[in-house]
Amino acid sequence: MSEPLLTIEDLVVKKNKESKAIISRLNLQVASGEMIGLIGESGCGKSMTARAILNLLPGQMNAKGKILYGNRNLLSLSRQEHRKLLGKEIGIIFQDYRGSFTPFIRVGKQMVETIRAHSPLSKKEAKAVTLDVLAEMGLEAERVYKSYSFQLSGGQVQRAAIAMSLALKPSLLICDEVTTALDVMSGEKVLDYIEKMRKETGCAVLLITHDLTQAYKRTDRIYVMEQGEIVESGTPEVIRCNHQHPFTKKLCGCVLALPGEGSGVQPTREKVIFI
Ligand SMILES: Nc1ncnc2c1ncn2[C@@H]1O[C@H](COP(=O)(O)OP(=O)(O)OP(=O)(O)O)[C@@H](O)[C@H]1O
Ligand code: NI
């Protein structure tokens, strides 16, 4: 692994000081250019981990430990410093992609404003970048630019949200269940675009998913989370074939996967069932 870009050390997140930890002593590393999978059952703390990185934990929740981005501890940055990093250095695509754009402002205008908030580009230059990245995502750039988000399909909005992230060229992109609300084909396309972006910009990706097959197919390394703890980590092959933890065994035992073209996933002797 090359130099770590993001290092989470002993992260503990609690609803309040007295309550049980939602995340307990979590350790995780993402190197530049890596695609990392964070998998686990619903409610195990995947989104809270992303929120802690982004300083977007709800209400009274507090986080202890270290989240090092380069040599800066994100947990000790001011809100203002954090905001500067968001988007520009660290991009996020949420599960609820509709929330990426407000419904009252045209998609193009929002993209131009976001780009300009993070760079010294003129309106005209920002518009050119916006049209470029929308086209890059395989969208009809002019039409999407002029549309309100509710005039587009789910997949189109999701791709526009990725285009937005691409325009800001973050070093780290966090994708939280980005395909959950999409049909399989649209979901695959969205992941293809994320991979394309990674190849083009060299950014690292933290792919949060409860879809084990997706993690196997797309990531370089996988962290398995259970009830707020990382119980296992390794390459997709190790997690699939040589997992040690009973939870990973259970998780792998639940997978039903199709032997997809170019998936890189070979049938194994054990728990993963291919039909
Ligand atoms: N706003 C909130 N206030 C208090 N507790 C919360 C809040 N949001 C989530 N939680 C709790 O934090 C824990 C971790 O939730 P989190 O959203 O990180 O799960 P997840 O792994 O992302 O699940 P999913 O796969 O369903 O998205 C859960 O027990 C959840 O009930
Ligand atoms: Ni979640």
C-alpha cells in the first residue's frame, strides 16, 4: 500500500458521553488511488463512520480518536476549516442522491455555484467545466444543465451528483450506498463512472455498501464491520476465501452472485453461492 491518505485511529462515536458506543475503536486506512470497501449489515455504523470523517455527526454525538487526512486530524479542525475540505478535497455521494441538489434551482446553476465556491473560476469557465463533466458522465449535458433535479431520472441525478464531485477533483471520494436506490443496470453504470473517475483523477474511493458482491468486484481491499467494530479486513480474495471471523463467514454465506462478465470473481469451493 502506498502512503495513506486517510487514517482512522481508534475512532469511538457515542450518542452522548454515558451511552454505549455506536462505533468502537475503529481503525481503517485508505491510500491514494485505492478503492476501499466498507461492508456490514444495516445499522452497524457504516454511514456514521462517513459522517464522522465529514464532521456531519448528528446532534449531540461526539467522536474521539483520530481521523488523519494527510497530517491533519479532521476531528480537531474548526467547522470552517472542515467546510473548506469538503467537496474540494473530500467528496461525498450519498445514498439519498435526490438530496444532492435542491429542487428549486436548476442543476447546472447549482453545479456552477458549487464549483465557484471551491475555485477562482469565472461563471463562464465554471459553466464550461460543468458541461464537460456532465458529458463525461454520459449525460446529455445541455439538457441536464437546464433541468431541475425532479425532471431527471434517479440514475441521471445520481450521475449528475458524481459529475459534480468529478468537477471538484477530490482526492478522496466517499460513496455511501450509492446504488441502493437504483436498478441493477443503472447501479452498475454509476459504479463504472466512479471507477472511470478514479482512473482519470487518481482519487481514492471509500465505497460503503451492504452489497458484498459489489465490494468483491470493485474494491482493492475490504473492511468488514459488525456492531460498530471492524472485525476483519483484507483483499476481496482473502475476505471471500480465507475469512476468519464468524460474522464474515455468515455474511459470505448469504451472498448470491451471478458469475458476471469481467467480474474477476471466480467460483470458490465454499460459502459464496453462484447460480
Ligand atoms: N440521527 C441519529 N441519532 C441517533 N442514532 C442514530 C442516528 N442515525 C443512526 N443512528 C444509529 O447509529 C447506528 C449506526 O447507524 P448507521 O446509519 O451508521 O448504520 P449503517 O451501517 O450505515 O446502516 P445502513 O446499511 O442501513 O445504512 C444505528 O444503531 C442507528 O440506529
Ligand atoms: Ni448507511
